[in-house]
Amino acid sequence: MVGLNITGLATATPVGSDTIPFYDAGTNKKTTVSNLTAAVQTATSKAYTIASGETTDDLTYPFTLTAATINDVMVQAVISSGTNAGETVFCDVDRISTTVCRITFGSALTTSVRVLVQKIG
């Protein structure tokens, strides 16, 4: 076993290639800041594509939510391609269960839309 004097370490802003040690079920391991960041993002966010012509789509959340956290999810729709790519698409977002939301558009989509889901908190 090797000790580490945490309080004696210099304070620094981590960069993607920095290595972070951690302990996992009896094994010492390491990862980079970039890998840790990617793992957190994968666990807390997802992007879906809804095809042109759709008016409603049910989306299943990419992570387990409970009734207490269902309202702590941000959902945004943006045009996914063409000259208006990235512009916000206005839609209704109804959280119909602890793992599903319904996205409803006022009329049929004329282009595909990316729906971005991000867990908050």
C-alpha cells in the first residue's frame, strides 16, 4: 500500500491527458480526465434523431431515472442538417413516465431534428 499526501499536493486545473488514480473493488486503476469526462457524459446525456415527416415521437431516456428526478432532465430539439442546422425547434415535451418523454411538434417536420437530453443534478 502506498500513501498519498493529498493536502500537500499543488492545486491545478486538470487537462484531458492528466491521469487520475482510483480504487475499484480491490484493484488500483487509473484513467485520464478525458476518459472520465466521456464516461460521465455518456451516463448523463443522449442525442436522438427524429426523421422528417414526424409529428410525435416517444423517447426512452438513456439512463435510469426515478420519479424524484424525472423533472431534472433538460430536453432541447434542434434542426440537424441543412442551412438552418443548429436552430432551435419548438416542441412540447411531456414526461409521461419515469423513463419516457413524448416530443410533439405543431406540424409534420420538414427536416430531421436532433433531440438533446441532459440529466441535470
